[in-house]
Amino acid sequence: MVLWNGVSNSLHEHWVSASFSLATKQYPPVAQSAARMDGTYLRITEAQRVAIVDSVMETFGVGAVVRLFGSRADDSKRGGDIDLYIETDDNSPDLRKKIPDVYAKICLKLGDELPIDIILKEVDAPVRPIHAEGMKGVRL
């Protein structure tokens, strides 16, 4: 398991964190939140959803799946960071090194004002409790 958290600066076996301060290009604001497949809405905008999906696909390929979980996937909650769960069929040994790339791409598209946590499920990694939570998320 790999967790990328854009707040702190520490590297552990199963936890990767870093902080970026980037010149940002803002996507145009969208008045309406992104729609779920069932017609209800997420607590991110459609522009944010598109930026996240595009960044993940650019970095991990079209076989990657990205899900939004945590408070931003729960309409009854307020505030919170953007928790992303990424599953990929890529089993390259350098897969973890792509996490800062996807984080930077998302920040360049959305700005770095919202905290973003990224959980990466590697192909052969055992399913841990955090993966189970991420798998319950809403597929973007």
C-alpha cells in the first residue's frame, strides 16, 4: 500500500508523503457538483473530477481506476480533503515513483489549496483495511 499525502514530508515503507507548492492554472469554475452514476452528486465539481481522472490516466494509463472516498464522497459531511484510491494493472517496480507525478498534475490543474490524499493499490499487494475503504468509494 502506498499513501501519498500532500501535507507532510516523510517516507515510510507503506506511507509516502510530500508537500508541493506549485504555480497553478485553475480550471474554470463549475457551478454544479459532479454527478454519480445513480444521478446523485459528489462533493467535488465536474471540473475537479475531470482533472483528477485525466491526471490519473496520463500517469498510470487507461487501465487505472480512480475512486473518491472519505468525506468528499459523503454528502452528509462537510469540509475534508480529497481522498483518492487508485488501482492499476501496472506492476512495474517504479510504480510508487509515479505518485508525486500524479499529485503534481492534479495540483497544476486544480491548484494546491485542497489537501489531497492518494492511496495506491499495487497489483500484487495484499488488500489492507485502507484498500477496503477505498474500494467502497465512488468511481470517477
